[in-house]
Amino acid sequence: MAKDKNQYVCSDCGGISPKWLGKCPHCHAWNTLIESVAETSSAPTKNRFASLAKTAEVTVLGDIEAIDFARTPTGQEELDRVLGGGMVEGGVVLIGGDPGIGKSTLLLQALDSLQRSGQRTLYVTGEESGAQVALRARRLGLDGSQVSVLAEIGLEKILATLEATRPDIAVIDSIQTVYSEQLTSAPGSVSQVRECAAHLTRFAKASGQVDGVGRGRATSIVLVGHVTKEGALAGPRVLEHMVDTVLYFEGDTHSSFRLVRAIKNRFGAVNEIGVFAMTEKGLKGVSNPSAIFLSQHAEPVPGSCVMVTLEGTRPMLVEIQALVDSGGPSPRRLSVGLDKDRLAMLLAVLHRHAGVACMDQDVFVNAVGGVKISEPAADLAVLLSITSSLRGKPLPKGFFAFGEVGLAGEVRPAPRGQERLKEAAKLGFSVAVVPKANLPKNLKSRDFEGLTIHPVERVEQAMEVVRGLS
């Protein structure tokens, strides 16, 4: 018997190398090559691509009719927000997250709502038995649910079932457990994940047509993916390029709140988030997420500043907390939910342009609620919270701020500033320090009623405004 030939596959790009290397020769990532058995297909070479779609004719872009994609609401408003309005016919969604964070729970709830609205649904489980899925459905209060369940990990059997039943929405939980008989590697390997995802995606795109003629609704497929210890989706990065939408489940398993964030969406906005609360009856959407990220202080405390961040189309109020304490010869700089390198830059700006030195102080910054803020509009709130903690003086009650801070000490405007101000005013905040370019033209509008706005152009002006208010 011939010995199996080994090869090394990059977990990031899927590139193949005949021997192990520290750096992938294709994408130049370090320590990503994983040993696997070279794949041999039992199918003849001439038939390997028989299932691919036929070549289309070249068409002028201006002659192609632009058609809006019909969407099917899932019954979960927060999930629909992240998806851009609902499931798209023939679309493929990849959702990843830590084990036990609620991926299967949310999708089972969504399938039950879709089935009750008249959609044909199929739940393919590769990690649990049908009895375990039924037990979870009972815990979620989905007694008598008519969702079809298939406990199977063989790709060929799954595709045959999809072809026979033609569901409107199908969930594959999870893609790492599915394997193809055409490959010899174990389920979860790079080659198996890549090949199985490609076949399922190809089925979703071609399910509504036969020989180029439409025959009905195409099947939408949701793939559940595992994540690595670094927080990335397991398997090659090419998996994210195959699908139409990539969602990430975020949140602390010790907290009852979960965030679903869109990383990629061909049919909607990216960086949109949905907020859920884990209850005894499953995940429930949170209509007012700002309440989660604001601490309930009876009185203002030093080191706390509220900012308005923008996640997709939704403005949210988040509390930024800072603690400045005396440090040793090597002071620490630690940030949770914010960019650590940007924190070091802001401290240098604070020293040079506002005269506030923290070079001998430990500085800790945290975004309350476990939210991750990547936009630079948090700069001004971070600086004001650090200054408040250093001086031991709280900011005024009902105070908030936002704005980007440059290296020259200027305060730059944040996008969609008026929407941020309206959201804060709606929640009862009364004092704001914002970039001058974000000052509304019509301050007498009812949207800004009861709100006092202090426009600033530089960091030192913001510090003077805060001193005058406190």
C-alpha cells in the first residue's frame, strides 16, 4: 500500500506548501502552516467541475437590469438589522462565535419564527442529535415547533436532502463537522471546510435555476463556524470570501448580553450590530442598547465620561471609564475595548497641547459593557475621562462628548454628528462638548431641546470648558 503523501496548508489563505515553513510563501503569515494528507479525488479529472455553473455571456454593465433583492424577515429584529433587513434569497451567511455564546440558540429561534410565517426550514445539526435539539427547543419554549431537523455530517447526503426538500432557509451547524467522501482528510481540516463550504455555496446560488431558467425561490443557507483562540473564524480566510455575509457573535459568556456584528455584507451595511439579552427563554432583542453601556451612578464620579458612538446606522451612548494612579518607573497603559496604541498617542497629545502630564502615572481605560469601539470619535471622551480621574473631579451630570483628536491638538468632526446629538438629547443628556464642525445649524429645533452644546476646535479649549462647568 502506497504511503500517503503529506502537505502543509495555510490556515489563513489555504495555500499549499510541500514542506513546513515558518512563514507561508503565499500570504506571508507566520506559523499558519498545518500538516495534512494530500487529497486524492476518486472522481475523474474531467468531471471535477461538472457541477459548476455554465459560462455566462459577456454583457455591457449598462444593459444589466438592477433588481433589488427581496428579503425575508427572520422574526428577530436585531438579527434583521445586522443582515440589512432579513435573509436574501440564495444568500449565504457565515456566523461565528465562541462556544456556548448562543449561535445555535439564536438560529433555532429564527428558524421557528420563519417556519411559523410560512417558510420551509431545515436545521442540519452535526454536533448534536435530534433529541438534543428537541430538548433545547423545549427549554426555549418552542414546543410543537415544525422545523425540520437533519442530524448528518456527510456533505453528499446533506446536498441530496437539500435537493429533495428545497427549503427556503437552511442552517448548517456547524461547517467544521461536515465532511465530503471525495476527500480523505478528517472533518474540520482546512481542505474539508473549504470544499464543503464551496459546494454548499454553489448549491445556494444555483438552487433557483435549472439550465439557466428560474424555477422558484432559491435556498438561503446559514453556516455556523467555530472560532480559534485568537477570535478568528477557524479554517482558511478564503471561507469568508466565499459567502455573502459574515457575522460575529461577541460578548462575555459571564454576561447576559450578546452583540452580533456584521463584518462583511454584500447586501447591506457593514459594522452594523444587533444587541441581545440571554434569558431563560433564549435570546431577546434589546431595543435600547444604550442602557447597557451606561453605568447607573447615583452621582457623577471622577474618571467617567459618556460618548456617543456610531455602530453602522445606530448611534449608541457608551460610558468611557479611566483610572489614573501613581505608577513606578515603568507606568502601565491598559485599555479594554479601545485601541491601546491610540491611547498612548492621546496621552502624548494631552501632555503637549493641554499641559496634563501622565508620564509617571498608570493609566487604565475601559469601555463599559464589553463593547469594542474602533472609531476615532472616542478620542475626546477618553481624554476628558483621564483628566477627570487625574484631578479627582467628576464631570457634570448629564455630560457627554465626542470628537476625533489629531496630533496637532485639533478636534476634528465626527461623521453624522447631529444624529449623535439627537440620540443623547432623547435620553436626557443636557451638556455636550463636541467639535465645532458638528454644531447644528438650527439649535432651536425640538430635537435639541434642553441640550447645551459647547463647540471646541482644540483640546485645550475642551479642557477650559470642562473646568468652567465643574
